[in-house]
Amino acid sequence: MDELLLQVKDLTVSFPGRKKGDPRETAVNHLSFDIHRGEIVGVVGESGSGKSLSALSIMDLLPKDARIDAGEILFEGEDLLKMPPETRRKLKGFKMGMVFQEPMTSLNPVMKIEEQVGENLALHTDCRPDEIHARVVEALCSVGLEDAELICRKYPHELSGGMRQRVMLALAAICSPDLIIADEPTTALDVVVQEQILNLLRKYNREKHVAILFISHDLNVIRRLCERTIVVYHGDIVEQGNTVEVMEHPQHEYTKTLVARIPERHEDGENTENVLSLEHLDVYYEVGGSLFRRKSRKHVIHDMSFNVHDGEILGIVGESGCGKSTLSKVILGLHKDYTGTIRMREGLRPQMVFQDPFGSLNPARKIGWIMEEPLKVRGIRDAEERKRMVREMLEDCGLDPSFADRYPRELSGGQRQRISIGTALLMDTGFIIADEPVSALDVTVQSQIIKLIMDLHEKKHTTIMFISHDLDLVRRICRRVLVIYRGEIVEAGRSSEVYENPAHPYTKMLLAATRDDDRMRMTSSLIEKTQDADVKVPENFPGCPFILRCAKHGEDCARRKPDIVSLSSRHSARCTYAGGKKDGEDASL
């Protein structure tokens, strides 16, 4: 065992009470753990459990109203809490680095990437400007950003989510720290980008012997990355030990709850009556244009046709930027620039569950007021009845009825997402579009929300279009699935068939990012080669859009788009090498 690097002893963190005069509320309660050099330790727990506060305490980044009431944080044997502020500042960014959950809010929007990544070198070393530039380029290349010189000159908003997270990793690691703290670094990233980030962390650990404290609510990610796991519940450590042992033989009831699988979906009967039909849908954005130049069209969805059956849960899967969310906007009437036909059953009123709960909740209104709005739209005039229905929905979403008196800013991310979902469900519509509704939630809350969605589907025969980047989650709850790549449906069929026998190489890549079985190991090399979704073909390219990421492409793939191949009556793929027969009617996606 390597020498001890970090020891947290009896750490206690508190916040002021909700009302003036109330006693302080303990958020972290006598937390103790340690990390050895070169070790990867996972900290898992639901939203509000105190896992992130522990990391912020180590980095001296706690909110102003938070207070460390007791404990020690020993780094290389020295207590960080007793160090002079200037001495502690010199450790941050040099011997300890941190990767945050949301790089867009962590990176300075008005500073170019080179300046931000090189800032730690300027602060902690005697490097000349030309040396800093060379080190920054090297760091960006090491995290898989190939055109590093160009990226140096860009601002954060000009990069994709996956690229920004890579920049955060480069920033945290550029001074070769002994410890990297990664706080939910893969939350809400699609599974391909997620696996790439995990591979980079493994690389740092293996090549530079960096210790990593990895904080997450996702047990699957913890299992694939961490040697030891610490389970935190309501500010207390309830279980810790070897990751495999904790996962396979959990002792504490809370750990057992985390490990428990999301409920398997109920196999309902087949219903082919359509509530929504899309035919040859092309969606575009108008870009550019000036007094002397016409605007051009940027196409994001290409010739898409599919049906949504009455009462089904249809899964829409794809990585970031594939067109999933744009598709939902078109169906809701929020985006008008398209050609093709959209037919919806008369009287159907689609309701949206958004990915970002904070952006969809009015910050100036209390939760009760927000959740009563759809009830008013439904014509429920009795105020007491509305309040009763809001209380019931809060309980269904795993929240105390007293949350009705809180503001969105007073809730955690997971709690806000539950409010957002509950508000949509109160509309009691016949058709719900759920756009990544559980991507930022911990596994316990995910399970509750998925169960809520399935109960709604079963009791009220609600039709649900479930948009996600997680093919494994979609398999569990959806009867059919459509896999989208660059605005095109590349595979479609019954979830069980698509999952067990994926035909398109892109579907195999998505599955390889979440599965450990031997069938998917060969595909994993594709993930390592692919720079998230940044490998692109020109928009007017005549061939297959996946060609630059595919290991099996042939000459035909560059000359023309693949035909739809029917693999069975319920499974088809748009790939020349998918096998099966080419068949017009039966192969319809």
C-alpha cells in the first residue's frame, strides 16, 4: 500500500438554520476517510448527502455561509485547516486539482482557453510565456483535443460540453498534482463522452500515479473506475470498502437501495394506433446572412419518419448534438423551420419535462405556486383542492409537502428536477415528452422518477417519448427505441432486440460505453479513438455520416447513404454491413 496522502478526520460542516434564530443545520457529520497515493476512491450518495461539501472543504471552496465546526484535513501530514491562507492557496492548483460538474460555469466565459489552462503554471511556476504556451498545448493534446493550437484561441462557449470537460481536466492536471478531486465530472454527458473522460482519469492515475477522489451519484461509473467506495447518506458515511465487495455484498440498507436495480418495465400489449406520425421531416436553422448575403440553412434533422403508438413509451437515444432535443421542440411547436409532415391525434396536448430544472422553474415564485399553475390551466378552481393535489404530487416525487413553501434556489439539483417532473405530470396530459429527465439525478432519485413515469404510463395510459443518451436506461423502460446519429435514425426496433443484437456500429459504440461483457470489448477501441462527437463529415457529404468513426466502412459508404436493412419484422438499421435483407416496406424506420 502506498503512503497516505489525504486524511479527513471527523469533518463536520454546518449551515445557518432556515429561519433567523434557528440552530445551525449539520450537512456533514463527523466524516472520516483517507486516500493513499495513486489510489482511486469513489464517494457515492444522493443529492444533498454532503459528498460535494466534503470535496469543497478540502479545496477551501465552501459557500460563505458554510462553517467547518470540527475535524481535521491532513494533506501529506499537514492540517489544511490550520495552514495560513496564502500557504493553502499555493497548494490549490499545484498539488491538488479539481474538476467540477459543470465546466461552463467553472470556466471564465471572457477568458480564452490558453489563458485559463495556463493560469496555474503562471501562478505556481517560473515558466516563461512561450513555455506556458507549449505546456498548455501539450496538456490539451493529452486529454484528446487534437487541434490544440486552435482551441487555445477559443472561448468556453465555442466548445462542446465534452470538449469543455476535457479542458477542465487539462486545467486540473497541468501542474502534475498529487490529488485530483472530480466532482460529478461525467453527469449529464452522453455515454460515449462519459467513457472518454473516465479513460482520461485512468490514464492520469496509471501514468502519473495521481490519486483521484471521484464523487458521483452513479454506482455504475463508480464500479468501473474506483478501487474503494465510500457511501454517504445525510452527511454520514454508512459504508465503505473495496468497490466490488460494496457492490456485490452491501451491508447497510441505504447501500442496498443504491445497488438495487431500477424496476424492470412491464411488458404491455402491442398497440399500433398512432398518436403522432412524422413523415420525411427535415429540420433546419437559418444562419449567417447580412444586407448583401442571404441566410444559409444548417440542417439538423434529415428525412426522419416514425410513428408514436398510443400508450407506449418510445425511447429516443443518441449522443449530445444528434438532434434529439430539436426533435422535441418541433413536435411541441417551439421550432417552426422544417419541411415534412407532422400528424398528431386531435385533442392531444404534449407536455414537456425539461433537462435543466433550474432554467424551467420561476426563481421568483414558491414551489407551491409553480405547481398549481397547470392545475389552474386544467380549470381546477378550488384552491384547497389544488394545494392537496400539489402535496400528493410532492410525496409521489419523494419530497416533503413542506417544499411547497420553498423557492427553487433553496433546493438541490435533484430536488428541482423532481419538482419539474411533478409539475409536468400535474397537467394530466395524454402525451409527455421527457427530455433527459433523470440525467443529473442520483441513482435513488432516478429510480423514484422512473417508477413514477412507469406508474403514470400504466395507470393513465399516457404516451411517453423518452429522450436519453443512456441506452441501458431506455432498454429498461421503453418497448421501442430509435437510435439517432447526426439527425438521422440509424437503428430502430424493439428495445430487447436492439440491445441484445445491435446492428449499427454507432449503437454498438453507445452500448460499449455502458457494458462490460466480452461482446462489446472490441467496440471499446472506437470510443478511445473518437473525440466525443467532434469528428464530422461535411453537411453535403453523399455517403454515410458515421464513416469517419466506423472501423468497418467500405468504398460504398463514401459514395452513397446506406439503405435501410430489415433484420426482423421489429428491427431495422441504416447500415450496408448490418446484414439481413434490403426491403422497402418491412424495413421502415
